[in-house]
Amino acid sequence: MINKSLKELAAMLASKDISSVELTQEYLNRIDRHNPEINAYISLDQEKTLAQAAAADQMLAQGTASALTGIPIAQKDIFCAKGWQTTCGSKMLENFIAPYDAGIIERFNAVGSVNLGKTNMDEFAMGSSNETSYYGKVQNPWDRRRVPGGSSGGSAAAVAARLCAAATGTDTGGSIRQPASLCGLSGLKPTYGLASRYGMIAFASSLDQAGPMAKSCEDMALMMNVMTGFDERDSTSLNREKEDYTRDLGKPLAGLRVGLPKEYFAEGLEAGVAKVVEAAIDEYRKLGAEIVDISLPNTMLSIPVYYVLAPAEASSNLSRYDGVRFGHRAAEYDDLMDMYCKSRAEGFGAEVKRRILIGTYVLSAGYYDAYYLKAQQIRRLIAQDFERAFEQCDIILGPTAPSTAFKAGEKADDPVAMYLQDIYTIAVNLAGLPGMSIPAGFAPADDGKELPVGLQVIGNYFDEARMLNAGHAYQQVTDWHTRMPEGIA
Ligand code: GLN
């Protein structure tokens, strides 16, 4: 049951082999059993969840069901869900019960999917290991001493440990793809503007995008059909015709031009990871793809550019948490200014404070031109690198992350080492392109443990259907995506 695809689950629901209530209960039992250790979920509400499942069973009985009706989904705790505690991984929002649904949550509700619970994440989505969460770290189901990646670490661990049928994540600089890579699952960050940001707690608004995390590309295509679409409440939402992301699944790959950026195979990439990625590229060759060498010359600038722009936007977005309108308020203070200071000092963790400080600095008079403006200019150059590359190829392949899952605590005190986790993912956000990670094999860690490795697929704007087909074709001839960690029975 737990390894079934969304399509198989939907067929079982349609034929009444199982009801949504039964399926949901099975996942809730698994969560009871494994979540106390894995810590993938921050909040659970069995009553609400089962009520949704019962409503889905009604839809199934009435013949108003669609592909994801009755399917239990884990929602990253960055999405406001009416009546649910919505923390964004922060103490600041510990007592925040969302009074409305995010656009993404609305869409899942409309088709009758079941919200299993809200998943753990790095505080305000800032991190690559899920260690900055106020609600404790998340274990990687493949090796419990290791991190699941971040910031969507709870969603990734929930999919990997089969504590949900699929999950949502958000990706500002790699937070869907990097944890997907470290936990052996499929994750897709869509083209900027395809998925609504309404009610999705803002980190860096020009980069944030929601996307699916699931066992396979076929599952992600079904999730994308629900998650994308115009939302007039999000000023950056794109008003385009609805697409069916399953439409290309099964098309042959013959003639597909696959670009390999030389910068993604240079120094810094672990040898074991490189080996797995190269084997995956060979598989694409066998599937009929034509391999072309390309260059993305400004790759090395993407981390410094991102760590100017993302904190700048974050410092502005997070100014709303002042202890007055909502959010944590200090119990004791002298005057208004003291209340602001104490509330923010108590409510935010160290990484969030670091970003607010950097962001405020790069936006301040005298430094704005030197840092913020310069970074914006380089952002343009990075996007142009991709424009040129896509004249030579249809998709780009490479590693998702430079290493496999590292041990908890290993990089926690070294922000720069942590930031380097996103070296291959961040440029995609800066350019607004779609990017995806799919399981491609395993590489041995220092202690000999075999850990999952992700293959990154980058596409041109709005080319998600082609990317999903490219991933699906690979998943037809390999079985990495069906592998499960031990100890999650
Ligand atoms: N690791 C990156 C950061 O800490 C990206 C996070 C994300 O994509 N939300 O900013």
C-alpha cells in the first residue's frame, strides 16, 4: 500500500477497494508510530483530517471525484490552512492559527484531497538541513543521524518514510530539490509565477515558489495539475491557460538535447555523487538523448548574489512580525521600542536574525548601490547564461546537491558551508526557471552507509511537461524511485 503511486491509490478509491477514511487512518497510524522520532510533522489534527477524508468519500460516492480526491497529502507548515496552527518553523508564529487558506491549500481542498498535517521546516524556510526549526530537527529516514536537507525537510522525510502519499514544499534557493535529493524522492520547483504565493508565508518574494514532492514524476505531474493556475490575489501569479502536466508522459526521448554545464561537474562535487550523476546521463544517452556540452559561466556568482538578494527581501518581509498585529510578544517590556526589540529578539532564531541583519545592511543608504543593485545586475547575467544555454539544448542535467546527506550538527556552526549546499540549485531561482530533482542512485558516505543521490533536471520557462516526461522516461528504466529506507514498516 505505502509504495503505491497516486494513480494506483486513486484507482483503489474509485473501485471502493479502500475508502479515503481507511487510507487516511493508515497514514495516521504510521505517523503515530514514526513521527515521534522522525519529527516530520509539526502539527497534526486527526479530527480535521478524518473529517476531510469523510467528505472525500462523499465526493467519491457522488461521482464528483478527480485524480487527487481522497488522497492524503502532507502540507509544508509555510502554507496558511484555515483553523490550523501555522508556524513556518518559528517560535514567532507558535500561537498563530491561520484564519484563511493559502491559494495552494484551497486548490487541494477544492479537489477533495486530505490534509494529513503540517510539516516541519527550517525557520521561515531559511536553511538546508532543517536544523533551524524551532520545533526540533528532522531525521533523514535513510540514516537517522543525518539531516533530511532543507528547508522542506519535514515534507521530504514524510514522503521518504511513507508518512503521506505526497507532499508540498517551497523552493526559494533549492528547498524542494535539495531535500528531495538527500531523501531519495522526486521534487519540482515550477517556473516562477505558476503556483500561487497567496497565503504562503513570504521569505524572498521574487524567488519563492511552491511545488510537489512525491515518489515519482508521474505523481508530481498529477500534483502540478492541482497546484498551478492563476490567482489574482498574488500579483506575480501568471495568467496562463491551464495545462495538463501528464500530457507528455510516455513520449520517446529520441533527439532530446541534454546540456551538461561544465561548471556543475567541477571542484566541490563529491566523487560518489559525480559517479551516480554520470551513470544517469549514460541512461539518457541510451534513451536516445543527444548530449551537448554547455557553460553557465556565472554559476559561481549565484551564491553571493542570492545571499544579498534573499536576505534583503526577507528583512523587508519579516518586518511585519512586530508583536503587535500577530506573532510572539514579549511578556515584559519598558516602552514600545523595547517591546519591538524584545519580541523580535525572543521570537526569531539565530539564522533568521543573521539574514535580517545582512538584508538591512545591504539595503541601507550608502550600501544599496554597492551590494543590492550590483546583485540585481548579476542576477540578470545569470538569467542570460540560461537563455544562451537553452539555444543549444532542451533540458539541462547535473547534480542537485554537491554531497549526500550530512550528519546533524556537521555544518550547523558554519553558515557558509551550509550555503554551499545550494550551489547547483540557486541559479534556477534567480532566473525564475523550473528545476527538478529525481532519485538517481546511492553513494557511500564516509562510514560506508549508502545514501540517496539526486539528479537535477533544469528546463526552460514553462517546460515542466517536457521535464516531467524526461524524468518519467528515466523512471521507467530504473527503480531508484521505488527504493525505501529500512526500518519504516
Ligand atoms: N538553503 C537556502 C536558504 O537557506 C534556500 C532555502 C529555500 O529554498 N527556502 O536560503
